[in-house]
Amino acid sequence: MNVYVTGGSFRNAAEIDINSLFYFNVYKVRDIREVINRITKNYQFNNQIKSEYQILKQARKNNHR
């Protein structure tokens, strides 16, 4: 089963596997908004890391010319 999370900060709907939500139980999260908030932060953070990595990769490529 998949959970589809949409929001202002998502360009596309982010598809999250329901199994990945189980670790939120460790924090005893009762509020679904809190769960979505954490997913959103993780999603934004991962995208930020990816784009920074792309910039570094491009810079490295330019230096080798």
C-alpha cells in the first residue's frame, strides 16, 4: 500500500511506501500532520543534498578540463 502526500512544498506528489512510516511509531506520533511534516522535511532535505551533489560533480568535471 502506498501513501500519497501532496502539499505546497511538493512539485509532484511524493510517493511514500507505508512500510517506511512504521519507524514513526518509535516516536509515538499520534498526529498525522506531524508525520507528514517529518516526511516533507526529509523530502526537501534529500532533494537539497541531491542538488548540492550535482553542483559539486559539475564543478569537479570543470576542474579536470
